[in-house]
Amino acid sequence: MSVLERVRAHEDTGARAVEDRHRVARYRERLKHDLVERLGLSAVAALAANDDVSSARSEIGIACQAILNTGDYGDLDQDDREVLVQQVLDEVCGLGPLQPLLEDPEVTEVMVNGCERLFYERDGELHPAERVFDSADQIMLVIDRILAPLGRRLDKASPIVNARLANGDRVNAVAAPIAVDGPAVTIRKFSHRIVSLRQLVELGAVPQWYATLLVWAVRSRCDIAVAGGTGSGKTTLLNALSCEIDERERIVTIEDSAELRFDSHPNVVRLEARDASIEGTGEVTIRDLVKNALRMRPDRIVVGEVRGEEAIDMLSAMNTGHDGSLTTCHAGTAEEVVLRLVLMARFGMDLPTDIIEEQIASALDLIVMSRRMADGSRYLSSLSEVSRAQGGGVHLEECVSFDEPSRSWHLVREPSFVAHAVSDGLVSVGEVEEWRRCVA
């Protein structure tokens, strides 16, 4: 078994594995050095900056193969040489060890924990990467390559940065002195696969009758909050719900990092928050964008995630004629959603709790929970209807329950918006009768 095969298979441990990785790194550094010697530093830099990435990789790849055929690389077999060339191409034209993971459509998240530790998520489970970074400087070089087109940087003066790649992938990077064991990078990949409720049904994440109920909720202009834990599929569900909005309506989306897709909707304005610059100026918060959205004649406001004082503005928007708005919130249960909204709203305006609860009760119509299981699978779980409680406050009534052990759904009570949808002519009596037969 060759050196590179042992590294890829992780069969060696301890000193031998470390030596193998160092040996591969030395080969890689030598090949990069020989490449610069052959083409010249300016030519390599020009190719690396070329917008036509495939052409640049092809040209550099040919040069690398020529170097391997003529240089002192005789102890590498053909498979090793191909892997070595691929790694050099990833470093020169891409993002080094991250490149193959970002290109893999099955990988949903990539995590760098300093040198020697690189993990990725596939099918909801974490795996160690075959290749890791050689040094902290190499990680910082990749981070700079990500941030440079965005006019951002990561250094001791600004050790935390949030950014978005051109394809929508979200990037969080932390450097020294905040990151103790070396630079840390987390990349949440943008999902291009799931864009509709129909696809969620096909994946088994929700039954068809439940998906139909959600379509009717959007059609009836219910104000909906999607809640769940990190990585539970909140944004995916929000995107799927957003696709059910009528094309004749004007939508304003507000996100920390733009992820929602409206490829077929003709009237969408997408707004994205911005952190402060290095000089501490130019920050545009979610709250600023929510306030501005009210002046943009929206039929629907879609907030990617409510996480702070903008909650009070979002509730106000829902209470002042912008029915059918959608948002997400980090919470484990529908009751926690209410508690979190109360807390976040008080950050934005110092109002008594009972008044904020009245705002929530009149603003929100539905809370849809999204759950991630231990095996990494994701499901839409419960659906709760929101109303005013007798004597004031918020009353939650579960309409759809989810049994986690059997991963099955049960209609506890038909939501009240179904009757309103029929009376408003949005859904026919025949459609509702057919739906009831499917649920029974």
C-alpha cells in the first residue's frame, strides 16, 4: 500500500501516521515549488486568479504532470501522482483540503478545528476528513481567499467573521486570540436539493396530508414561525413554505446570510444584514432591515431567523397588515418559541411581558416544529395553533403531533384556518373532504 493510500485509509496510527502525512506534505510543497520554477510566480498567480477555473486547473494540471514525469518523483505510483496533482490544484486554484468537501453534494457541513482536525457532515453524521491542513498559516490563507472578494478580513483586530460564499454557503471563521487551538472554520453548505414541500414528502420528512395542510396555511396567509434546533432543517422548511406563495404577491426576504431561493417567483427583494467594517462602521442589522422592509410595499415579509431585538418589529409587522409572514426561531418546543419571542422582544422595547404576549397571540397563527434525530435524519414534527388565552396571554393548541419512536404523525385537531380557507374560497369543500379521507 502506498503512502497516500495509508493516509487516506487512516490505517496507521501514532508516529508512523504523522510521518506519512509529513512526507505527503513535503511532496506537495516540492511540487508547488517546482511548478513556480517551471511557470514563474506571476504566471501561477495569474492562473490562480483566472475566473475560468476549469481552464486554469487544466493548464496547471498539465504542468504538474510534466514535472512529475521529469522530476525526482520516481517512488510515487500513478494513483499517488494523480492525488498529489489534485491536492496541488485545490491549493492553487481552490480552498485546499476544503475544496473536495465543498464540491461533494452529499456533504452538508464542514468544520475545521485548527491543524490536524477537519470534519464534515454527511447524512447527518460527522466524519473525519482524509486530508487535513498542514499549518495554521495554510488555514489563514484559505480564509483570506474566502473573504478577499467580500472585502472582509480575519486578524487579531477582528478575530470573528461571518460571511457567505458566492454559492450561498455560510462561513464562520474564528482566529487567535479567540481560537486557542488554531483558526476554526465552520461552513454550512447551501442546500440546492430541497426547494419544495413535495421533495420533503418524497424524502419522508413529512406525510402528504401534513404538507397539504401547510400549503393551505400559506395560501390562507397564516403568520408562521418555524422552530427547531441547530441543523434541524428550519431554513429548508422555510424555503419550501416560501415557494407556496402566490406569484402575484411581492415578497421581501431578510436574512443574516442569504439562503432562501425564489428562482421562479417574479417579485422578490432579497435583503442581507451586514456586519460592521474594520473601522466599526456600516453595520446593517436584521432589525434595520425589518423596519426598512415595511417601506417597500411587501405583501409578505420572510425573516430567515429572528434572534434578537428585531422580534418586536417582526411582531409589529404581522400585526399591521402583513399577514402571511414567515420566520424561524431556535427553540425546542412551541412553548419555548413563545418564551424566546418574549425575551427577544424585550431587548427591542422595554414592555411588560403581558403586553408582548398579547402581541404574539395576535401576530402568530402557527408554530411548526422541525426536529433532527440522533441518526441525523430530519422531520417536521408538531404543528401548534396560536391564539389568545382567556384572561390574556398566549394559548397554544397542538393540531399535529409527532411520535418520535415510531416517527409517525397524528392529526389531533383540524386547524381553524381550514374552515376560513373554505369560506374565503381559497380551498374547495371537495379538496377538504378528500384531505380528511387521506388523514383518516
